[in-house]
Amino acid sequence: MTINPNFKNIPILIKGAGDLATGVATRLFHAGFPVAMTEIPAPTMVRRAVCFGSAVFEGKITVEDLSAVRVEAEEIDDCLAQGNIPVVVDPAAETLTRWPPLVLIDAIIAKRNTGTRINDAPLVIALGPGFSAGQDCHHIIETNRGHWLGRIISQGAAQANTNSPGEVKGQTKSRVLRAPASGHLTPHAAIGDAVQVGQLIATVNNEPALAPFDGVLRG
């Protein structure tokens, strides 16, 4: 994958490298834009097998036809030249000054603004709730499932956080498996496995985490 000469001077920095951020980065990189991403030292990602943020732990991850590589800020351009998407561990977003973007996209999906400002770049875009268009950023992209998903908001805010995962086959909050205790997690099933209700998925500090219903393990 190469940078389109027409877009080479339009660097785009994405804060966050979770599932939605990965989708954004993939689309922009395929279009030919130079894209870099930032993450925290221990990302809390869902669907980690399809998140470029997994490069923080693994060094490199490939999602479909693109690879993301963990690098330092000064290595961003070299990483892009090799056809990879750079991921920088940078919780303070210092990359903004070390690799100044023309476009900044906050795709952290924290459901609140963790520090993005409208003057961080000439164009600042945020995904999901927690931002005010015209105050925190120039535009917001609606992320709530439903009719307005993907809507560009130039004034006001996205729909409020529902505090509940989207419904899939009648399941909402039960789709999220929570740790039964604090401690080290030992997996007993792999992402993508078909599991049955009551099946052991993992243990945390020797406490079992069981499948609440039949389905496919994701995340």
C-alpha cells in the first residue's frame, strides 16, 4: 500500500487504535492518506484480533490486507514508507507536535473528551458521545447503532451514551463477559471459537468465567 501523491501532504493522526479507529484508519489508508495512530500503554480494546492497537502488545498485527506496527514517533514516516500503519504509544498525544497532522481524529470512544481540543489541528473530528461540535472539535461522527449511524454532526453533540451494548439476537449487557476477580487471566477458549452456555472461557485468579449463552467468542 502506497501513499497517494495527491494526499502525501495531508497527514492524519488518529487517537485510539481500537475497532472503530482501525476501521477509520483502514479506509483512509486505502484511500492513500498518510495515517498514524496513538494508543495508551495498556489499551482496553474489544475485538482485539481486529484492532491495530494490538500492535502495542505484539509489535505488529495484520488485519485483512493491512499491517500496523508499534513504532516511536520519529519512525512514523519510515513505517509509512514500508506500507504499514504506525502505532505510537503516546497517552499524552505528544505526537501532535512531533508529527503535526492536518487532520486529527479522536476515535478513543471513551464516551467523554479525554483532552482533544478544536485547535489541535486544522481539522478535528471526534467519534461518538462526549464532544461538542464547534467547541471541542469541528465535526462529530455518530457511532450509535440505528438510523443516524455515521451521520456528520457540525453543531451539537452525538447521541448520549446508552450505557448498554447494542442488541444482538436479544442479548445486550449479557454479551459482555466481565472478570470474576482481579488477577491474571488464563484463557481456555480462543477468539472465534463457538461456545456453549456454561462453557469455561477463562479463569481469573483461578475464578472461572463461563459463557452466559451459546454463541461465538469475540473481543
